[in-house]
Amino acid sequence: MNLPSPDLKTHPALAGLAVFERGWLSSNNVLIHAQGDEPGAVLIDSGHVSHAAQTEALVRHALQGKPLARIVNTHLHSDHCGGNATLQRAFGAQVITPPGHAEAVRRWDEEVLTYAPTGQRCERFELHGTLAPGESLHVGGRRFEVIAAPGHDPESVVLFDAATGLLISADALWENGFGVVFPELEGESAFDDVAAVLDVIERLPVSMVVPGHGRPFTDLPAALARARTRLGAFVQDRQRHARYAAKVLISFHLMEVRGETLAELKDWVGRTRYFSSVWEGAGCLEASAAAWSEALAMELVASGAARRVGERIEPA
């Protein structure tokens, strides 16, 4: 877990906030301290279930005995909401999500929430309310505008505080790209949504971006340029995007289980419907999704993104 560099920690847009930069299995978390008569702090996104104990420790240390009133999820991928249940038990915090998958959360439909088809884990949590695009989140003496950010996830939102120029961008924009465009992997057009969200962000008077992954940054034009270059490459070659997505799924799985043998990886692929769908849509030469997964795993090892220890493939 990293903290923003000293110059960024003192940026006015981060006053009254604690940013926990978590790496790639867990999303970043933003703790917004309460001001005045507010009932308690708000945490934006809670990381992965594997890191839930660490998330609780980070939040507890930052709160110094003060209450955590709410957890607000930008979207419901497992790396953004996996700590919800642990934090609810620890602090009694209410969970607020975008409205699109609210009913799926209430009945805990792991198909709709994509945990089953992607072969990922997330502990069930209780939902207390929703926060929709066009509404506002008031906390820390700030007013965050809730802005729709489809593309990476159809129901995702970003949060923008116009008074300080702070954008909490989730996976709609990183310093060097954006999250996998999952609807495209299901045969639904979504690259235009990514482009539209980048255009919306460009029109905002942003002074600081806290992304879903990676360090906070201030050079918005450069990040947008890199994101658009990446998007253009994916639009020109959708199989390139599918191949990238498959590597992300494998990398995420290896981080989640902390490594496994090639045979175990192939077994996971055989149980993971989403991976098979990506393989079918990517027009691969490999005879099966399992064979493709082994080839991709070896590419990850060759690039330094993973390592091979005997028959085991482990995250780098």
C-alpha cells in the first residue's frame, strides 16, 4: 500500500481526505473525514475481500476512533466492494451503490454481479441505499457531483467536487489508461461510452485525479491523451482488447489466489464462463480456452508481469 507523494499529499484538493493507494488486486480507497455535525466519515470503495482486514486496519488508523458512517461504491466489481461486509461488521457503516445493480445486490445474484462468470470472489454485504448520476454526495463539507461513467462497467460512476477540482475517477480514467471495457467482451458496443466519458471529464475543471488504481495525478491532459491513444488502438483491433482483457483476468486471478500450478489455472479457466467467452470472441488459434490461458500465462511471465516457479505461476 502506497500513499501519495509528499507534494500531492499537500495538494488543496486532498485536504480532509486520506487516500490509500492499494495496487491492483484492491482498488484505491478514499476516506473523506466528517466535518461539523456530519454523522461520520465516508469511504469511497473498499478493495478486494482478500485485503479486507488490511482495509479495516487502514480505515481504523485514519479514523482515530471516529465513526465511519457510509461506504460508497463507484461500481460493484469485486476489487471495489470486497471489503464492504468486513467494514459493515467493524463499524456499522451503511453501504451506498449506484442504482443499476441494487436489486442484484439485495438478492445476491452472483451472475448479474459478474462474480460467478468471472471466477472472482466477493463477500455478501447489506445494501442501504443508492446514489444515482445527477445526485450529489455531501461529506467533509464538500459536494461531490455523481456522474455516470459507463464503458468499463455500465453502472459505474465518478465523483467530482467542483469547489476543489477533485475527481475520483474509479476505472474510467487512470494515469495510463482505463479499465477493461467489459461490455465489449460480451458483444455489446461500449468503446463509444468510454470516449464519451473521457470527453465529459475533459470538460470538468479538474485539478487532481484520484483513480481507481495507480497514484493520484494532476496532469489531466496527458492522461486523457494516453487514454484516447489506447482506446483508438482497441477500436481498430478489438481482438487486441480481448487479449488484453484475458491477461487481466489471469493476472487478477493469480493475485487473488497468490499463484497456482498451470494445471490449476487451466481448471479455473474451464470453470470460468467469462474467460471462455473471451477466447471464443478473440478468434484465437489455440484449440481451447485452457490452451490459450497457458500461452497467455507464459507471455505474462516473459514480460515480467508474472513469474514461474516450477509448475507454479505466481504474481510478480
